[in-house]
Amino acid sequence: MSGFNFGMPETADVEITSAGLAGLLDEFEAAFRRHLVFTTDHEAPTLALWTAFTYVHEQFDCCPYIVVKSPQKRCGKTLLLEVLEKLTNRPVLGGNMSAPTVFRLIDEYAPTLLIDEADSFVAQDPELMGVLNTGHRKAGAFTFRCVGEGTGMTTKAFSTWCPKVIAGIGKLKDTLEDRAIPIQMRRKLTSEKVERLRHADYDYLRAIALNLMSVDVPIITEPTYPTGISDRAKDIWEPLLQIARMAGSAWEEKSQLACRSLSVATADDDSIDVLLLTDVRAAFIQYEDDRVTSQVLLDALLANDERPWADWNHGKGMTKNTLARRLKPYYKFSTNTVRMKNGARGRGYELKHFNDAFSRYLPPGGETNRDTVTTQQPRGFAADSKRDNENGENQSVTLQPTADEACHGVHG
């Protein structure tokens, strides 16, 4: 391992017990709180569990990423990476990495990879995105390249399997965030006091962690999951929930609360299509109807100032044709003429043909059962059946089965 000084401390003689693991997690959490200001109470225990995970990640089939985000600079992202560098197993901290650098680094050293300033280079490098995407599940955590020259050229599989933290300003690519636990940082107030990291020495914690976690720890096969989280969230959180359960009831409770809170944060920041489906479902609820015309649905979308639909197409707003194209992968049937309870008539959509997509892509809640909906129709959405008839589309929007790209590794 020439060229890298991982600074591994000598291991200590520490008995592997539940109390010992809980004490280690307590120390990790205290270290994060000592130097950083977080948005909620859940980030520090999550980071403590993830830090412990870096010592045993080879025992799991799924590797949750940590995505550290902030709306502006000077919110503590780099400082968080520096704290992780002092606590995690075999840390490598850096930025502006190319795809070959990343997969060769992982293949040779199996580090905990701490990537800073990701907003400045990751999204602009599709090859690097593919490499990072592959490392989420162990079974597909490889990228393949030709090595050598001439007649000596062969194909080599490079491992992409290692714990990763990716930090940047703003939103990162959906495929990365879908594999990650979000840690939202914020700028510290002058009244919020933390200790400087410069002289902190946490080698003793890493020594304890190495001794506790570097053996074949008996992993519990199936943890208890909080209700209402998606299958992807279960995959992401499973290693941390298992470690927490091994540490005892107090840490199991902390992990459950953190999982529920931060999984909801992830769902709220999902892809544009999921956002659109969420608002389509809301429109059916608002109108207390199982049918909605294209124009009425579009008017409801455009009226929501907190969504991007009115600013679509360089500020011109989303059109019915654009709406139909965006919904095409999720709506099972061609649009046909529908009549709403309020008298609006035109080509449009039926709720029953959306239910499959709602069940697959939206989090639980926001039910659209006509018998249970009590929401009042909002003002300002008067029917315009004449415009529906004049401008209604006549296009097929049959759903074609497609693979969920967010659920599979991308091989570079």
C-alpha cells in the first residue's frame, strides 16, 4: 500500500460485547456532535452507525452511501469528511477524481472513499457516475476494462465495492441519491459552539473499532424495519439497523427513528417523474373524482407555485402534450373521453389506470379511494370543457414494461 498512509492504529484487547459495541457507537456519536452542527437529532447517530459499518462492510450484500448536501458553501461538508477521516476504516479523502482513479483505488486498497466537491465534477462525468452506481450491491460491484497492450491485452474486473461518502452543494444525480442516506448540513450560527478538529486524536476509537468489528461479527439476518419505508430504503438501512440491533435496545430505537426520518427526506427529494405522479395523485384527491380531463389536470399542476410545472420549457409552462409524454411510462391505457363530476368533459385520465404506478413509485399515503376522500375541491380550477374538446390530444399512451434503472448497477 505504498503511496497511502492509512494511519492504522494498533488494535486493543477489547472484549466483543453488546455493551462494548454500544459504547463505541456512543463515542462515535459524541465525536460527530463535538465538532459539527446538524439539522436534526438523527444525523449524528446515523453517521455513528455508518462509521461502524465501514469496519464490517464485507459481511453485507448492500453498501449504503452517505450523500452530504448543503444549500451553500461553509456549511460543514468538508469538516464532516475530515471527522469521518479520523474515525472510519481505511479512509481516503479527496476530490476531482476520474473514473479510472476511483476504480483502481477501490480495487487495490478497498478504502472508505470520502469524495468532496462532488457537485463540481461527478455529474459531468458519465463514466464516473457509472462506476459509483455499481458499488451499491456486492453482486454487481465491478467495472470491466481492457488492460495491457497488443497481444498481451486482457479483460480485468475492477472492484467498485467500498463504503463511500459523496459531498457537494445542492442536489446530486438521482441514481446516486437513490443509493444513499442523505445528510443535510447547514451553516453554523455564531451562538452554536463546537470544538475545533485540528488537534483531536481519535486513534483510540479506531483501535477499539478494529478490535470489535474486524472479526466475524454475528450479523442478525433480518432487522425490524420502520413502517412505511420503501424496499430500496430497507436495502440501504439494513446494515445499519443490524448493527444497531446488535448494540442493544437504545441504539435499535435510535436507528428506527433515524431510518424513518431520513428515508422520508429521501422520498421528498425524489425524481421529477415521481414528483409529477405525486401531484397527479393529489389532483384526483382534490377533485374527489376517479376521472380527470387533461386540461383540468394540467391547470391543477400549473397552479402549484411550489412545483416546476409552470416554469417548464424555459418558462412557457408544461403543455398537455408534454404531460402525456411524461406520463406515458406510467399510464397503462390510451387517453379517452371522460366526464368529470363537475361537468368537465374531454380527453383525460382514469384513476384506476394510475393505481399500479402509484403503488410502485410513490410512498404510502395520499390514498385516492373515492369512498374515503374528504378534501375539498380547490378554488380557481373551473372546468373548461370547450377548450378540452378543441385541444384534446388523440395519442396513444400505452405503458411499455421498462426496467427500473434506479434498481440496478451500471457497469462502466
